[in-house]
Amino acid sequence: MKKWLLHVVLNAVAIIAVAQLFESFKIEGFAAALIASLILSVLNAIVRPILVVLTLPITVVSLGLFLFVINAITLMLTAWLMGSSFVIDGFGIAILSAIIISLLNLMLNQLAKEL
């Protein structure tokens, strides 16, 4: 449970960092980022495996690159569920944001393991 909460907080930090990078990626504050991170975590546990199984042939043909599209879909679904406190203007920015959030999460989680 403690690891999951740490992951949610680190994911919120990554979301805030991406919001600072792009104008078309907006989040109202750290509390909204925490809620978005929580929703994204639940979607990654429930919706993402279903999407991965349904799109397995496309994922295999694209050598796994289609997983970035699935990550963007879950990110946009999170923004849709959050309403006006979390806005992503376009699918292209969602894909780019999903890639950057994944990389930031990787780095932050590695840093947290070392501490």
C-alpha cells in the first residue's frame, strides 16, 4: 500500500511537470494532479489491460509502439473524467505527454528506490 501511494504521488509530480512544459496540457493544482493520478492508476489497472488485449495484433505489428497510444487514451479518459480541472487539448499532445510522463515516472521511481 505504501509503494502504491508513493507511486501515485510521484505520478502527480510528473503530471505537474508536463503541465509546466505544454500550454495545451492544463491542471489546476497539486490536489487535482493527485486526483488525476489516482484516477489514472485505477484506469491503468482496469481499462488498460482490456485495451492491450483488444489491440494485441496492432501492438505486435508496431513492435510495441502502439502502447503509447493506449497510454494516451487512458490519459485522455482521465482528463475527461476530471472535467475542467484537467484539460488536454488534442490527441497529439496526449501521446507526447504520455511518453514524457512515462519517462518521468521511470526516473522518479528509480530515484525513490535509491533513497
